[in-house]
Amino acid sequence: MLIGIIAVFLVLLVYLFQILLKQSKRPTGIIGTCMMYLWNSIYLPLVKWAMSNITVNDGITILDIGVGNGASSDYLLQQTNLSAVTGIDISDDAMAQAKKKYLNQRIDFKIMDVHDLIFDSETFDLVTAFQTHFHWDDLGLALREIHRVLKPNGIVVFACETAKINYFLAQLKNSADFQVYTSEIGFIFIDQHVTSQWTMYTFRK
């Protein structure tokens, strides 16, 4: 009897994990909405910490990838006199919420897949990806797209929980391995910052 209960419990845990993982990649419905509000409270400090480690010049254009309901893009816009922020997410529901919540004309929210960016080459000065790159189905393809849309000497910032890298990108959890991987695509490593919870990488095109 006890073994049966434990087995059912484990099955339910696996099922719940799969649901949460799916929602993390593409939030939808009530569960997705609740998770996005939770992410804002948990991960916005990550965004603030990451941006405190780089210098953002006036007049630049930013592409913010995997924005959920838009809190990170709104924060980026507040930091300096930017030309514009474009926030993208693969989730229709996320983008609908972002457009409803943040009406600033200098934020342009678009439904888009990071593996197929519908932008001209050399469009952005800075690309940010907070708590998302470990979820991309094809990291190499996504990085090549980011490299394409960055202007020469443009900067890309990846910041997320270290535990997520260790779990989802175990083969690249070593900093040196990640630097080699990105260099093969054409990025130049600039810096790495680490706390007890978070890891941040900065690269230049």
C-alpha cells in the first residue's frame, strides 16, 4: 500500500515538473499568468543586479529576449535615455499581458522565436537574455541569430540562476567551455559575474 502511494506521488511530481517546465518555456493560461507574476518578483532583482554590472549608454537600442509579461523591458527603459527597447517572447499570452501592462511607446513587444529573429542584421546595440537561454531548443542557432542582429561591437548579456545552467546546460556549466562555445560563433568574452545564486556573462560581437 505504502509503495503504491509513493509511486503515485512520484508520478504526480514528474507530471507537475513537466507542466512547470512547459510553462517556463511558453507561459499560457491561468498557470502561465500566475507564474509570470511570480517571476517578476523573483527575477527582477536578477535583472537589476546584471544591469548594475554594465554601462548602458544613452541613445542605444536594446533587444530583450524572453521577457514574459514585460517587466525586464520596462526596467531597461527606465535606466537611461534609450532610443528604444524591443521585448520578444514566444508566448502569445505573455505578449498580450506585456502590451496591456506597459503602454510606453518606446517599448515594442513582439511575439517571436529567438531561433528566427525577424530583424535586419546589425540592428541592436545591446541584447539581453535574463533567465531564459538555458531553455532554448538550439542554443547555437539562437546565438547565431543574436550575433547577426547585433551591431559591430554590440554587447550581449546572459544572466540567470546558476542552478538552471548546471541542470539544463550541464555541458556548458564551466565558464571556460561556454567561452569557447560562444567564441566559435563569433563572440568575444568580456566579463563574468557570479553570486551565490546567479551567473552573468557579457560578450561583444
